[in-house]
Amino acid sequence: MRWWDAQWLGPSSGKRQRTSTRWLQFSFEQMKIPSIKLSLAILAVGACSATVAVRPPPGELFYWSYDRVDPVGQDAKRLIPQMAFKASRLSNIVDVEASEGQILIVAADEEAKRSFGLAAFVLRRDRDSAPVSIRRPGLVRASLSPDGKMVALGVCSANGCHLEVMDVDAPSAEVLRVTLSDRITSLAWNPREPKIAYVTGGNVVHVVDLTGANKAQVNGNEIGWSSSGEKLVIAREGDLITYDIRTGAENSLLRRAFWKSRIVGRIGWSRSGIVAFNTPAGIDGNKVECNLYDVATGVARSEEAGFSFCGIVR
């Protein structure tokens, strides 16, 4: 028996299997592939298989879905605080932002459901402390400052659309209020500097400081900051670009085939240089595919995550 006959054998047996092995044997003999070429081909396949294992170090990746947040690995369980209330009280989670020692969840609880709206919940590492809930009519997005003391909110209500910045522990103490012509669809606080990036409904990315001064304005529909805070990664028509907030320079990061699904939800950029983003999956598009891209090597990997989104711990 030749090696490919042995490889072909499985739990099934019978005439159909024997016919298949004879056909496979015949094909190899007719092609007369030299053993060295075959060996090189096998090595090439093995190398490709090894490079697709792109994954951030333990503690940098987490998953969240409609009604739960799942850290990956023991380090992430240490970084992401324990919830001080039952997860069943939350539903319709629309966004999650995790950083070391704290997590921000935009979702509906029983009180928010009664007003047909969403609220922002800030949970800290201290498992004995109750979550801080921040409520604003028309709240759609939120993002925490690196030290967790301030929160930026995207709201759009009968009073118009605004970007609001306030103290987490004293939500009535408003730090900044910017009136907008359109609703905010994505929002991210710079991890190093007092700057906030947000996207409005016309797929325009803005960067402002805490005075409200507009520092940048470019096209894009989803955003994420590099860990250094010097660059934004921006989704633009399914591709990813980087934008240097100091120089205004744009560079292509990842070009995706035109038939690839759009990017949905915030983009994460880990300290180890892995960019994580989500795309629709499944026949009807109601599932999610987690995509990981290594900036240094250019290697990409994707995996279907069911109904969960993947994110990066800042």
C-alpha cells in the first residue's frame, strides 16, 4: 500500500473507497511529481498553516454579545472587573470597551427599557463596588478616558445631537458639550492624550480635544486608536487605513477584496500590534466573524464567533 492509500483510509469502507484510492494512486503516477517538489509543497502548506495563527497575548482579547461579556484567558479575567450585579439585568448590549481594571458597557437595563433607551455602565476592578450608571436621553455611544475619571457620550434626542464629556462619578458636572448636525455612530477616547475621535452618520471621522477644537476630519465609518495614541485605524469602504493625528498622513493598512463584508463595531488595536475588527457572517448576516490582523507581519486570520463580537483590552 502506498502512503496516499494509507492517508485516504477512514472509518468507512467498501467498493467506493477502494475505487477512490485507485484513482488517487493513478493520478499521482500519471503526474510523476518528483518527491522533492512534493516535499516542498507540503512544507509550504505547513508554513501557511503556521502563520495564520494570529492572536494577541492572553489578556488582550475578549468577546461580548447581546447579553454577556467573556474575557479570554486568566489574564483577561484579572484585567476585566467582576460584575457587581447579575448579567440578566442587562440586555441589548450594543457596545463594550475594556481597559485595564475597568469596563464600559452600553446597554439597556430595566430602567432604560422603560424609557426605550440605553445607558452606560462603568464597572471597576473592585468587585464589591456597584457599577456606575450614566443615563442621558438618546444615548447611543460612550467611551472612557484612560484614567476612567471621565466619559464621552454620543447622544441624539429631541434636543438635537451632541458629544458630551462629563465626570463619571458626578455626571451632572459637564466638561464639554459639542452640538452636532448628525448622530454619532462610533466613539473612542485616545488612550494617551485628552483627545476624542468620533464618527457621525455621514461617515465622517472627527478628532477633538477637551476644548471642543476640531483637530482632524477625514472619511471613515469605524475607528480605533493605536496603543500609543498617535494613530487612528479607520475602516473605509471595507479597507483599513491608518491616520497619523500629528501629521495628517494616511497609509493603507489592510486592503480587503471588494466582496468582503463591511466592518461593524469599534476596532481594537492591541499593545502587541494586533488589530481586531468584526464583520457580518452567516447566510443571513446575523452572525459575526472576528478578524485579527498582525500589523508587523501583515498576516490576517478570521474565525466565526457566532453571535459574539471580539474586542481588545486597551
